[in-house]
Amino acid sequence: MIFVFIIGAVNNDYIDWTADEFQNTKTRSRIVLLAELVILIVAEKGNIPVTFLFYMSYGHQLCAVALLIDILKKGGNKDE
């Protein structure tokens, strides 16, 4: 989650966002990440089975891996 929060988004060559679109996407991805973190915390306090929490957090891990792969593939984030 920390990696996704720090990076926010990656401007892929196929997407080619403008600077404003890129900043907006980074902001929105961080807001969604914080909302999902709140949901995970509330779910844990609500005695939701741990299996469900693992599956929910697994999505964050996949997102972080996808961001990292894209950054490593092209040698850095061109807009940061």
C-alpha cells in the first residue's frame, strides 16, 4: 500500500496523459487507496474473517507489482 500511495500512477506510453490528467489520476488513486484502507480497518474491527481481508489486500499488492513492473520496464516514470 505504501508503494501505491507514493507512486500513485504511472503514465504509460499507450495512455499518454497530459500533466493535469496525470496529477488528477495520482490524486484519485490515492483517495481510493485511503478509502480501501479505511474499509479494511473497519472490516477487521467488525470481526470479518481474515481470509476476506487477505483477498482485499491482495488487490493492493497486485496493483503495486503492476506499477513497479511498468516503471522498471521503461526505466522510470517520465512525469515525476
